[in-house]
Amino acid sequence: MYQLPVKEKIMLQYSYNRHAQNSYYGQTPYMATQHVGFTQLYWDKQLGEKHNLLTGASYRYTWYDDNTPGTLSEDGKVNMPAKTPLPGAFIQDEWSFAAKHKLLLGYRYDYDKYHGSIHSPRIAYKWAPNVDNTLRASFGTGFRVVNLFTEDHAALTGSRQVVIAETLKPEKSYNANLNYVLKIPMNNAFINLDATGFYSYFTNKINGDFDVDPDKIIYDNLRGHAVSQGISLNVDAAFAFPLKVLAGLTYMDVYQIDEDDAGIPQKSRQVYAPKWAGTFTIGYSFPYNFGLDLTGNWNGPMRLPVQRNDFRPDYSPWFLLANVQVTKKFAKGWEIYGGVKNLLNYVPEYALMRPFDPFDKYVNDPVNNPNGYTFDTEYNYAPLQGVRGFLGIRYNLYQ
């Protein structure tokens, strides 16, 4: 980020990243290279006492090439890397229209060479009656352009054939949030509560269907809509003694409505989306610069892709992944740390289907495989590494 040497507050942001992938999925190589350049210039201007204006323009350029037919010409003879320019412009005004009340109005315009003009309006409201209470509400729209292979690794990490059923359109979403923050100062502690209700409505959602055929992932745009809604609660507590606790709880209802071949809407729950999830961090500081941190995250049951006559459950069990770390700080910025990951040694019971036959050479054996199961990695829902220890050293440049 660079601030221009002018009287006004004008900021220039820029970035570049390169991603090279050299990998094998079974015996099939996947070689890919991606370059992404980004620049954005914006002007932040206070207009009187009630208005704060922010306006600017951005430009993102993506260059992508791989060894799949996705970057070949239609006749398959010439390599044609994908080049995607994405210019955009935006403007927003934060209006303090009354004491303790603020309204934000914003609009963004992007132009994609494949999908044309994309409009993204936004509105937000903030009410802070005092320093301990804040209420926020917001509504806006968003979009996601198609970049299937670089963003959806489920298409490549398993044994399934990738089928793209149609020319994929960009996803569009309509998002609403309601957030309340409560600060509770106490004699020996300080507690911060953050509660958020959220609702997102998706059209043209890019859907990977794992259920129709156990040997395929079929991608197409949803002929209907999808919904992601829920509530999250986060607690941040600091005490007079050296204890700090952070915890979060989320309830999500994620489903989609898609038309079947007869045009009848069908509701289905999203795979890999648990209704209940949570995280926690408990930190305690001991004398002589020792610190102890216990962290973890847990998930409730989530729907999983299964095969016909599958003996595995349709839903995962409740599970917790916990970690513990001890840190010792020394003078001049040095630290030594060590601990245990996956403290409870949780590993999914059914991670792979037929791991002894990854290329389905004996899948048609009626004696050893009467149900016709095929090798499949898509059922997995948690890390496959059990309990393990770690030890490290860290140096902080800035103390």
C-alpha cells in the first residue's frame, strides 16, 4: 500500500501472486500455473461533519494455464491459457445522519469479458447508543465468476470423473446480516459478546452433484436457488488474572432447491455443511514467561456423499479436534514452543472406500464386491492424521 504525496488522502494498493501446481492424482498428472495481478486506487474524503466519501477503481488480471483440455483451443491443437481481466469501480458514502446513527450506501460495478456487467449495491446501518452497545445491519449482493479447477479441488482430489454438464454462469448472491456487540466491563474481567444472524440467497449456484453417479462429479448451475442462513455467537473474555478465553458457536441451515428432470422442485441439504460448529481458545500465562494454549474446533453431523447400498452412515458423527501448546519466551524476541495436535486422536472411521483397489481393477468381482462399490475419497470429513507432537523455535523481529 502506498499513499500518494498529495494533499488529499489517496491510496494505491497493489499485489501479485504466482501459484505453480505440480501434482499427481493417481497416475494422472495435473500441472498448472496461475498469475494474479491486482491494483486499486481509492480516495477517502471527509465531506463536512456528516459524510465520509470513499471512491475508487480497481483492476485484476488473471493468467491461468494447465495441462487439461480446459486451456486448449476448440480443435485441441493449440494451447490457449485463460486470460481474465476484471476492471471495476466503486463508491460509498458513510452518512452520520443523527447522533449515534450512521448509514452507509455503496455501489460497485465490475465488467467481466465473458459475463458482461456485474452490479453490486450495498447498504448498511449502525446504531451505537453508548460505548458498550452496538447494533449493525447490512444488505448487499455479490458474485463469483467460474474458475472451477483452481477453486474446487474436489474435482481433482478423488477418483471421480469430472463432468461439466453445461456452460457455467457466474453465481450471484443476496446477503443480509444483523450484528449486535455487547461489552461487559467487570471488576475482575472484561467480556465481549458478538452475535450475528446471517442470510444468503444464491442464484446460478455452481453445484457439484456427488449423488447421481458414484464415479462422477457433475457440475452445472442450479435450476433453482440455494440458501445459507444461521446464527453465530462469539465470546471474548479477559480476566484480571492471566486467563483469556475465546469461544464461538454457529448454527447453520444450508440447503438448495433444484428442479428434477420432471421440473419438480426438490430440497436437499448441502454436503459437508454441519448444522452445528464451534471453536475455542483458552490461554493462560504462567510465571517465568511460560504460556499454555488449548485450542479446538468441533463439528456436528454433516451430510456425506454415499454410494448405492452403502454400509457407511449418511451423516458424520459429532467430533472434536483439540490441540495444546506450551510456549517459553526469552529475551530479545526468541521463543521455543511445543505441543500436541489432535490431542484426542480422532480419525474418521470410514475414510476411503476400497483403498486396496484405487483404480477399480476388480470392481466387477461379484464375489468380493457384490454391491459394486468403487474406490472413493469423497466421504472423508476430517483430517486423517491422528495424535502427533511438534516442537519449534520462533524469532520476533519486532518486540
